[in-house]
Amino acid sequence: FPSHDNCRHLIENETERQTVLALNVQAGEKSRKSVAYGAAIKYFEIAWSLLPDVPWGDDSDRRLDLAIARMEVAYLNGDFEQSWMIGDQTLANVSTPLERAKVLEVQVLIEIARGRMLEAVELGCGILESLGVELLDAKTAEEEIVLPKQEELEAISTMNDPLILQSMSVLMTAQHRIGQHR
């Protein structure tokens, strides 16, 4: 896998650029899975630098995935400032609540790692609100929530709504991480 930033001038055409970009993403993923976060961020940064100099509207899914990968490995490597900066740059370029939620979820983890639980909860609540999730206080929840019967649960289809799945991810991430800090 290519690992040196100084060989970019050797790329002669679009096909080669796309190949080198894909190889760096692949190497970044392998490094992340091997818990080699320092190497992963380098690969992801090289891949990022090889993206075309065009607005986010073109190829925004790949840009978002790569931006989140960069954020995550910077966070996992303990570089919260870099992760947060990447997140802020990404937030300036995304447009949907779902895209914003994916970025902000990593920022919730950063706040938890910094020991700033109140900020993490506030950020998480903001994410859920932007996704259309209504949070109830404990008293209202006791009065309004009625759990379904077993037969009703069996008739419910598998959840596949991306907004609800992202909301559940935010809730589970925050609950799990905050629980670890108690």
C-alpha cells in the first residue's frame, strides 16, 4: 500500500489517482482494524488529499465516509482537537440531519472522553431532536408509554429507517460510554 505523501506527483491520470485513493482507504481500514490508529490517520489523510477539488455535492457519500473515518481514528488515537476540527469542517459541508448526526455522534464520544458528560448529553439530545426524536421527561414517559404485547412485537417488521437507526446508535453510544465513566 502506498504510504508516502511525496509520491503524489507520480500519479499521471484520473484512474491512477482513484486507485491510489482506494488503496489508501483500504490501508487505513486495515490499520484501524489492527488498532494502528496513527498509521490509519496517515492513510486516510493521504486519501483525503487525493479527492478531487470539487464541492461536496459531487461524491458526497464517499467524502462523508472518509471524513468520519478520519475523525474516528483521530479520536481513537487521542487527538481530540484534530478529530473535532475535522468534524467542524465536515459539518460545514453536509446538508441532511442524518449526515450531521453521524459527525456529531463522534463529537459526543470526544466530549465523553474529555469527561464533559453534560456537554455530551446536551449534544446527544440536540442530535436526537434534529432527527425528529421527541424526548420525554420521566413523569411524562410513565404516563404516556404503553409497551406492546408479545403478539404485537412479533408482527413488527425489521427497522430499516436510517434516521431511526442513527438515533438508536446515538442513544446506545452515549449510554454505553457514559456508563463506562461511572
